[in-house]
Amino acid sequence: MAKEGAEKVADAAAEMSFPRDLRREGGSQYGETLRIYGLPENMPSETARAQFKQRVLQGLGVPVSSGC
């Protein structure tokens, strides 16, 4: 139960710390959307997001497997 709460905290922290990555949502309109809104194309990767979440979980004392 506590692990689920910690995971929710880590997810919320990642959402607040990383801008919404339109690449995650895919679709053929990605490039056009970036151009229209002037968003940088070098946004943080999913790997960076996952590593951040692991660090948050570890900071909360939740054991994190290396395969996540």
C-alpha cells in the first residue's frame, strides 16, 4: 500500500518536473505540433523520466529493481 502511494508521488513529481513530451503520444501530427507551438525538439527522453522517478522512489525509501 505504501509503495503504491510512493509511486503516485513519483509520477506526480515527474509530471511537474518534466514538460509534457508530445513524442510519447505519437501520431503523425508531432512535427507540425512542435512547429506551431514552438516547442523544442530535444525534450527529455523517457529514459530520463524513468530515472528521475527511480531516484524519487529511492529517496522515499522504496526499493527499486534495476530492471524498471
